[in-house]
Amino acid sequence: NAGVTQTPKFQVLKTGQSMTLQCAQDMNHEYMSWYRQDPGMGLRLIHYSVGAGITDQGEVPNGYNVSRSTTEDFPLRLLSAAPSQTSVYFCASSYRQSSYNSPLHFGNGTRLTVT
Amino acid sequence: AQKITQTQPGMFVQEKEAVTLDCTYDTSDPSYGLFWYKQPSSGEMIFLIYQGSYDQQNATEGRYSLNFQKARKSANLVISASQLGDSAMYFCAMRANTGGFKTIFGAGTRLFVKA
């Protein structure tokens, strides 16, 4: 049981490049989300999904796209990378989307540097 | 608006002593969950403990307990008998119905355990 798998672990991009961060979970979780972690700011929600075909914006969605074509996968796309997107990115999932008592299960994170 | 506040950027504790990490929250929703996560220096996010808004008793998980004071909107994490391995970043988080079940995080507290 792999849990939440994120790839890659590290990535360096040049300004203007695009890329996709992959996230997959094998726990049949309804809810999936992407966060970015910056020093002193905790984790901020970028986008989330409550099920296949349904996505919504979080707190800091600009510059990012997501899609959820299957229950298992929730990729995050950076359209045109900017230095301000240098951060650690976490994918997280939880069992039920309509429940406030489900903890998040996290991937191991992707450290992204944009030069 | 929902908010989580952690006012202690860093804390020191002597090994084998207890330590309290502060967390206050703000929500108008009567139904919500409060969570604590640990992030060691290796970077992964680990779920520690959960408290529901209707729970009458404080949650406990091994050496972790959550001091839940609903009227004061506080959910402090108490770690008893600190160990060197407790040195990490700790995040308080909340999930509520009216927030679309999104999980929001505080800025975190870095705990240093001294030998």
C-alpha cells in the first residue's frame, strides 16, 4: 500500500517553463488537494478536488492548473513558471470529501526551484 | 472567514519534560475538526491527533494530548516526556463544513528538544 505518491522529489525550472507535478493515491480517497509550503506561512491550499471530474480553487490558485480524470490521480500543472513559485509542494488526500473528521494523508513533497 | 493562529515560531524544551504548543482558531461553523501534524527535518507530514468540535473529552494519542478549550477557541498540543525525536515543525489545522471541508493550516511552531 503506497499511500500518496508524488513525483518528482526535486525539480529545477527556468522562468517561463511549464511542468506537471504528479500525484497518485491508492486508498480510494474522494478528496485530493495540493498545497505549497513557504517559510513562515504554513501550508497554503492551491487547488482541491472532491471527486473525479470536480476541482476547485484554493487560497493561491494563480499560475496553476489541475484536473481529476480518475479517483487516483490529481496532477498539478505549472503553466509558465515564475521565481515566486519556488516552494515545496505537497499533495494530500483524505477518505471522505464531506467530512470534517478525516485527516489528510500527505505525499513526501516536491521541492521546486524556479531560476 | 476561518483562520488558524500559531503564535510561537520556535520553542525549546528539555528532554523528558512536557511542552505545550499553542493554537487558536476562528470559525463560525459549529461542526469542525482540529488536527495536529508533525513535520520532521526529513520533510514528510505526519498526522498526530484529531479533536472534533462536539467531542466532550480531550483527545489523546500516546504522549500527545490536545487541550481543547472550545469557548476560548484554542486547541493546544501537549507533548509529554519530550524526546529528541520530537524536534520538528508542528502544524495546527482545521477542517469545517462551511469551508467546503478544506483544511487550513497555521504557520507552524518549530520545536527544539535539548538533551
